[in-house]
Amino acid sequence: MLKKIALGMAIIFMCSFVFGCAGIKDDSARTKAEGAGVGATIGAIGGAILGQLIGGDTGSTLAGAAIGGAIGGIGGYAYGNHVAAQKAKYANQEDWLNASIAEARKKNSALQTYNRKLRHQIAQVKKEIRKLKAKHSKQVSKNKALLAKKHKVDSLLKEAKRQLAAAREEISAQNTVKADVAKSKGSDFTNSLDSEIATLKAHVKELKKRTEELASMSASMAV
């Protein structure tokens, strides 16, 4: 039932923006509206799920979807505004798409490197913590040593959250590019961008896992 409600709300939000965008002739305004549509759809789904978890009933689910859709629409409009500004820098749509693909590839490379580095850092911190616990027999001494390591974990967690937020913003921006280009060029023209977006989502999934792992470590090290 939850999935059906969330999906229904998502369809309603998306359809309203699709038909709304169709009547907008100004290219920049249409791009902003498309961004709002993508954001509203994602927000509606997330809000519906959160509302169901908190309230446990259909009313809470619908309320959550409505609130999430509104918030997502605002955020999506911001992405659309950013994308429209970037698009204006290029002579034609094809140059803009190629630049967007290049940017997505750059972000993917950076995320891949960051995830690899973060995996190594987490493994190293875990190793250091195990050594500390084995080395210190006195509780006070152990607590001080663990607190120092907790500060390191918290620092890694803060940066991981920042990277995660930036990566999610990149996905939203690229989805707005995709929606805009697909309208005039067709879906086949955006295949390369689709591939980069899929890779971005995979990197974000891994980064989210590492972020949750760091958060769990930090909580367990409270002294």
C-alpha cells in the first residue's frame, strides 16, 4: 500500500510538471520548471515513506508526500535555475550535453577516488581502535585514547556527509539536463548521460554506506 501511494503521488507531481512545462516556450523557464518537477517527484516519494513511518496511516503518508513534494519542488527549481545558467554558456544544446557528460565523468572519477580513500581510512581507524583497546588496561587511559580517535572519525564523517550531499546535488542537476535534452533530441541522445548518472548513483550508494558506517562507529565510541 505504501509503495502504491508513494508511486501515485509521484505520478501526480510528475504529470503536473510535465504538462505545465509543455506550455512554457521560454527555454530557461522550462528548464527551471523541469528541475522543480524532478525535485517534487523525488520529494513526494521520500515524504510519503517518511510520513508512513512516523504516522503509520494513509493520512500521514499523503501529508508526508505533499510536504516532501513541495520541499523537493523548491530544491528542484534551484537545480533547474543552476542548470539553466550553465546551459546559457553554450552555443547549442549538443555542446551543453557534451559538457554535462564531461562534468558527470569528472564527478564520477572524483567520487571513485574518494570512496577508495575513505575505505582505506575507515579500515585504518578500525585497526587503530582495536590496538588501543588491547593496549590500555586502565579505563581512564583507554577512554582518552578512544576519544582522540572519535574526533578523527567525526572529522571523516563530516567530510563524507559533505561529499554525499554534493554528489546528490550533481545527480539532481544531471537529471534536469537529461529531462531538458530528451524533450528536443529524444532519449537515444542522452544514453551516455544515462550511463554516467547510473554510475554516479552507484558511487553515492557506496558513499552512503561508508557514511552510515562512520556514524555507527562514532556512536559506539562515545565515552
